[in-house]
Amino acid sequence: MNRIKQAGFTLIELMLALALGLVIVAAATMLFLTSSRSQALQQGQASLQDNANFGLNYIVKDIRLGNLNTVKSSINDLTAYGGIVFRSSANSVEVSAVDRSNIPMSIVGATAHETLLTRSKGLGVGTSPQWTGVSNVKDISSDQLTIQFVPQYVLDHKNTTDENDDVWYGGVDCEGTELEFSRAEGRQVIVQRYFLRADDNNNKNEPNTPLGLACDAGHYPLEGNPTEITNFGDDGEIILKRADHFRVLYSIQSGTSHRYVDTATYMAMATKPRILAVQLGILVRSNQAVGSGLFADDQVFRVLDQDVTVTVPTTNSSKYARQVVTQTIALRNAFGERGQ
């Protein structure tokens, strides 16, 4: 009789095949997970860079207007109708028996809210929407920058000889409001402050209290005796979302050298040197989680002159990409030996 041959896998061959299959599946799974995490990280980095660069560029444009149309090109704590606002009439300083300040009135009615002026850690805080120093890093307050400038106005005669319908146009402020004033109102000085505040328009699953860089804008007459700043001192508009920390430094001329100081240091100086440039630093966060294990909770970020660590959230352990974005803005006509 012919023997019938039977073909098949032996137990050893079957075990080897299963083992190889598991190795291949594990490798494919790891490749997929790595690719997904890499894509999430790249998307997070791209979103935060776009967000931060857009927000900073928005500020830079206005800061460069700081000493446009001013009598003096130099900027310090007494520059009127332009520059960086450190003083109102409520915290003015006497110079040659005359009280002087950046702006000629107390802010917000009779109460002098210095917390609406340029601030940093070491200076008194207010209550929201004033500057509170709110930040998502440990033990360090965020700064506030308040500037003022006179736009390059254009007078529109409306093709009539009647001056009553003439209108001054000066562009838009940081809240998107058109700077359009009647001839009776006259040209206005624009005041804008940049600060961090809670951002209510956010994903409720985001860690900590989501903060955004906001801008609050107001204006007062360039001529006459103004008594208040219109539309100033509110929550403003968010111009940069997911900002964890905001830092501002000033390049000052000290003898023949230059150095950077913050607001509290500058205001503590007996003689305030002119400011040559403004340096901004913002710690920004991605709009989506990038997975766990990529970033340590104690990671230290260098924001200009500060080493900061993000506050660890208590309810959301997801990891987010973060990056420090900086910008140095040279002020118009501030360099050189020309002091006036």
C-alpha cells in the first residue's frame, strides 16, 4: 500500500511564527504611536509659534509708535503724550517745583489706579480687571506694559466747507476700535495696556486657569485739560491665547553702557535714565495635549531674566508643548547722543 504523506506545522514552527508575528505587530504599534505623538508635538509647536508670533507682532507695531509725534524723542517716566506710562497725576514727581507725569490725570475717575500703569513684581497689585500679576508659573508675577502714543491722524473734510463734519482718522486701537474723532473732540492720545488675564473662551479640559495676553485701550484729548481716559480699565480683548507668563524689560542707558531692568527696578532709581528699547518675553502653550512623558513637571523655562517653572495642574495631567518667545523693540530716535 502507498503511504499518504501529511504536511503541516510542527509545534515549534507554530510558536516561532507566533513570536515573529507578535514582534512585527509590536513594532508596527510602536511606530504608529511614535508617529502620532510626533505629529501631535509638531502640530502643538506650530500652533504655539503662530499664536505667539502673531500676538507679539501685534504689540511691536504699537510700541514702535511710542514716541511718534512727541515733543521729545527720549522716553522715561515723565514723557508726556507718548512712550511708556509709569506715572499718572496721582503718583507724579516734582521736577523744578512742578508736578510731572506721563499722563495729566488720575486714571479712572478720582481714584488713582496705578495698577493700570506699567507694573512688575515688587509693585502693588489691584483687583481684576486691573493688574493682578496673574501667572501660571510658580511664585513669580507676570508684568504689565502700558503705553501711549499719538497716531498719524488724517483730517477728512468730507468734501465740504463745513468744519463741523470734519473727522480725524487714526487707524484702529488694539481692541479693534476705529480711531475716528470729530473736529470738536480733536486728536486723541491712545493709551494701551498689555497684561495677562483669565481667558473664559477656552476648552474646559485645559490645565490650570487658561490665561491670555489681553490689550485694553482708551483715549484722552491731546489738547486742553483732560480729566479722564475714555474706555480704559476694562478686561480688554485677548490678542494671544494660552500665555502662561509675561515679562517686560527695558534697555536703559547707564553712563556709556546699556543694561536691562524691569519696571520695579527702574522706578526705584533716583534718576530715571531714558529708555532705548523694550524687550518682551512670553511663555506660551500649545492648544492641544501632546501626550504624557514628553515633558517633566519641573522643567525650567528661561523668560528673559527669569527662570520659571509651570504650576503643576491638580486635575489634568496631560502634557503640553511650551515655548518662550521673545522680541526686542528699538524705540524710534532713542539711540545715540540725542537726548531731546
